Amino acid sequence: MQEAQGTPARSNQMLYILLGVVAVLLVVIVLFLTGVIGGSGTETTSPVAEAPSTGGEMPQMPSVTEPVEFDPATATRVPAGETPEQYVVAYFDAVVAGDYTGAYDRLPADKKAASTEDQFAEQLTGYGITAYTIDEVSEEGDEARVQATASMAGGAFQYLWTFVKDGDEWLVKSRTLPGMGQ
């Protein structure tokens, strides 16, 4: 018994249609991530990395119209006896373990102001971060920087954490995504 097969022209036509659909979806994703689609038209401060979601719809965070300035009086503090590197390791350990409350508590004040703990947890759940690396640690004067890379199914994102010394303790000044224009 002979199986019915489509003609080569029909197979090529289906391939072109599928490639077209994929290309349109990629354009929409790029426009969405750059803020052209669904953006407010103003520059905002993002509470966490804009990583692609690997399963379904990308979790969204509320827009912040005015960035929160760093204020030592309200800054997140590094626990006594903990180095900035240990602080970042504890943050990512919490993220990988799904302890979003623990991770949220370690965010800089501006990131906490930009989202609720539940919104933060929803977004990180969508990212599916499975591992991380500490790439570089530097300290110069009263400032320390820790670069780390978070790995997920959709790729990897590098974070830059900046800390400032306030007397004998470290304050979390910022957490940015250097490759994302932040």
C-alpha cells in the first residue's frame, strides 16, 4: 500500500507560511520589549530584567513614571558581617530556590518601590531562572560592584549590583542590566 504524500510545491508553501508566522511573532516580541507596543511612550525604570518567558505570556510589571532616587536613609542594607558578593549570592540562591520573598527583601529600594512582592514573584516565575554565576567583584573606595549572570531557558542576562559604604555597613544602591540600556 502506498502512502499519500504532498507535492513538493505544497510542502514548500507550508514551510514559507510557517517561516512568515515566526518572523511576524519575532517582530512583535522585539517591538513589545523595546516599548513600541504596549509602552506608555515615556521612559520608565524597570523593576527587574525584561527576560523572555518560555511558557506562555510574559509577566508584566507596572510602569514607574518617575525613577526613585537613591536615598541612604531608606536604602536596603546589607546584613552585618555580609559582603556585597555574599549578598548577591544569597539573592540568587533565593531566586533559584523559588524563595521570592527572600529575593524581594534583598532588592534595592527603587526596585521594591516599582513592584509588589507578588508582582515580582510572578515575573520571576515566568523567567524560570535555573542557575547563576558571579562574574566579577570589584571594590574601589566606598563603592563595590558585583556582576552576575542569571541563566534561564530563554537565555542569560547579566546584572550589575552596586553597593555604597555608609559608615561600617554596605547599602544596596542599584541593580541594573548593563546590556539592556539601564
